[in-house]
Amino acid sequence: MVINTNFESNNIQRTRANSISSTYKKIASIFIFATIFLVAIILYFSLSRAEIIVKVKSQTAKISATTQVKEGITNNNYLETNILNGRMVELTLEKTKEFYVLEKKTSADKYGGTMKIVNNRSTSQTLIATTRFQSQSGKIFRIQDRVTIPGNGSINAYVIADEIGEEYAEQPGKFTIPGLNADSQKYVYGELENAMTKESITINQITQEDFDKAELELTNDLKVDAAFKIKEVLSQNETIDENSIYTEVVSRTANKKLGDKVSKFEYTVKLKVVGVVFNEEELVKLAQSLLDKQLSQGQKLLNYDDESFKYHISGYISEEKSATIESELSASIVADSGAEAFNTEKFKGLTQEEIIDYFRTIAGVENVKVKFTPFWVKKAPKMADHIKVIIE
């Protein structure tokens, strides 16, 4: 038997060649797959983008500042020193005016009624307001006005119960006046002709509110008068208005007293008036500067609210020729895109929901939209420079 060794050798060689070829194909396939995977990863990271659109609403920032105005200030940087140069014009003015008493309504919770007050003596009898009248059951009622009953005559006056209670529902009868001596009580007394009822009545009685109202009106009148007088001594480039006038009441008097039952009274106010003359534009600039310094790093100024600016003179020291000004100014502000809250590093790897939840905690944020590209991206890129925050 003859063995073909050449055939077997060829088969072995072909088998080895096929094995080597298969190995190379596997290696090539793995390499191609790895390359494709690597390219896909590179494309994923290079193409993925996140755009965060944040709609913010403006907010109001407000500054309340205290500023000094002094005479004789030279070479002064008021934005640094918070002191304005100015001058003071002092006046003393006085004014008297007649005022009507504010009508007041009595409480409807107490019983009251019209009392006929009888005087059976030949001489007149005067009773002051709040004089007591006592019923037969011992209940006290008081008249509301000062009255004078002529001799052998009578007048009517309204009386009100001292306290609240149904026991004050007195019926017609005679009332004594405990404030008079026993002999006078026989001749001067009250007669109730109709049962007491609960009702409010209108009375004119001077209260502290009447005096306060009168003083305020006179003070305002004197401030206007003072402004005209001060303007007469100002130079051409100087101005003044009522806000720049400081007042101090020297004296106040009235021709009637608290509690008097009258319809009108005269009130007099003597006023020390100081006109504080300064450059109002400098005060505005100073208020703006102080407001700017108050803003935090994450806030951006939109505009000043010029209508909100106001000021008044709150104090004056005559010896120092120095006045204190209290001023207020508001401005509209928004969140600044350069603030730490909008740092793109914060959003790396977050989902849309996580980004939206984050902005819910930021004051002034009205709405948030998040866009990922390409369409298959579900989270923000790991590279901060692929994330863009847009503030609207």
C-alpha cells in the first residue's frame, strides 16, 4: 500500500492557512468594531449639546439712604464721603387759622335719650359737659354738652348711659343731679319724657385728632409760605422745594380746650423753618451709587425707577449748619448670566427634569426650557463647554 504523503502535507498546510486567515479576520473584525465604537463615542461626545433657555422676571431693588448736607464743604467727593455741599436759610413764621370740629358719632351700644332739665330757682344754673343724672333705680347718665338753664325755665339735652347694659333701658321719670347739694337737687333736676333707646348721635367735641389735623395743615401752609420767602434770597442757579424744608414747632396754641363742645376753634402754630439748599442731581447720583453697591454679584441692573425717588429733611443741627436727608430709590434688576447659579459646570450629566428642578429653587426664574441634541441625547454633556445657558 502506497501512502500519499504529499497530499496529507498539502491538507495540513491548507488547514493552517485557513486557521491563520480566520484569526486575521477575527482580529480585523474586532479592530473594525472597536474603531466604529470609538468613533461612535467620539461622535456622541462631540455632537451632543445642551441648550438651557431661562426666562427671568425683573425684580425690584430698593435703597434707603441717609445723607448729610453741610455748609462750606470744599473739594468734596460726595460719592465717597456721603456728604453734600449746601447752605441753610432759617426763618420763623407764625399762622392762625379757624377750623371746624370733626363730627363724631356716639356708640349705639349704650342707652340714651333727650332729658328735660328743669330749674325752678330764680337764678340761672350752669351744668358742665358730663354732668351726672341719676335715675330712681340708681343708674347714671351724662349730658354731652355744657348747658345753662335759665331761672324758672328749662332746656332739653341729650344724655347717655355711663355703661352698656339692658338695665339702662330707663322709662320716663324724674332724675336727680348728684353733683348738686341736697337743697339744690329739689329745684334743679331732670325729667325723662320718653323711654331710653339705643341710638347713635352726632356731637361736636374737640379731640386730639382735631388739634393734630389743624397743626398739620398749618405746618404745610407755613412750609409753602417759607418756600416762597426762601426763593427770594436764592441765587440764580439755586432751587428749593417743600421736600427741602425742615420744620420745628416752636409753639402751638388754641382758643378752646380738649373736650370742649364747640363747632369750631382757632389754632395757632409758630414754626422754625430751615430751607436746605443743595444740588438735587448730586443726591440722585449718590442714591444710584449706593443702590449699585447693594446689588449682589448675581444681579444685573435694568433701570432706575425715577418716579420712586423721594427724600425729606429729617434733622437739622443749627450750630453745625448741618442737615440730614433721608432718601429712597428703587430699580429693576434681573439675574445676571455670569452668576454662579448659571455656571454650566452645575448641569453636566443632568437630565432635563433635574435641570428644571434645579432652577425652581432660583429666585426670579419664571420658566425653563431644556433642549438636547442630537435627538438621542438624554442627558447634558459631560463637557461644560457643550452646555449653553441663554437668559431671556
